[in-house]
Amino acid sequence: MSDKQRRATKAMWADPAKRKKRLAALASPARRAKICAAIAESWADPAVREKRSAAIVAAHADPEVRRKIGAASRARWDDPVIRKKMVAAMRAGKRRRRENTVLPP
């Protein structure tokens, strides 16, 4: 993406009316299904998968990227609303595992 395109995109998202319209279009079930299918199809290609996986591994090897990811993760955990949701999800998973465990008689 060129610098000109990046500025235009940023300006579009800054406009409340355009932002609302764009979010509504992106959130439609048909649009989401189409995007998910395209992503799944793309990742199914072994060459694309290898290239993207290598890029992700390389990015995560950078200490600056790891610092940013860690800071974002800590910030999310410090938000009480998000923390409550995450703890509830973790507990639900444990409860589901206990309920689905087959115990000997």
C-alpha cells in the first residue's frame, strides 16, 4: 500500500459517516462469509501458507514486535471488562472439559 493510499484510507476511517457505512458493510453475514472463505482458500495454498508462516515467525523474532505484543496483551488484561470476559471464558472451558471427561465407574 502506498503512502497516498494509506493516508486516504486513514481519512476515510476518520469520517464518522463513512466509518459507519463501511463497518455496516463489513459486518454483514454475507460479506463476513465471503471474506472467511477467501482467507481459508488462500491459507490452503501450501506456497502461501509457507510464505505467511515464515513472515509471522520472522516478525515475532523481532524483540520490538514482541515488546509491542506483550504491552498490548498486558493492557487488555488490565481492562476489567475484558479481564472478566477472559476469566469467564477460561472457566467455561474448564467446566466443559470436566463435564465431557469420561470417568471410570
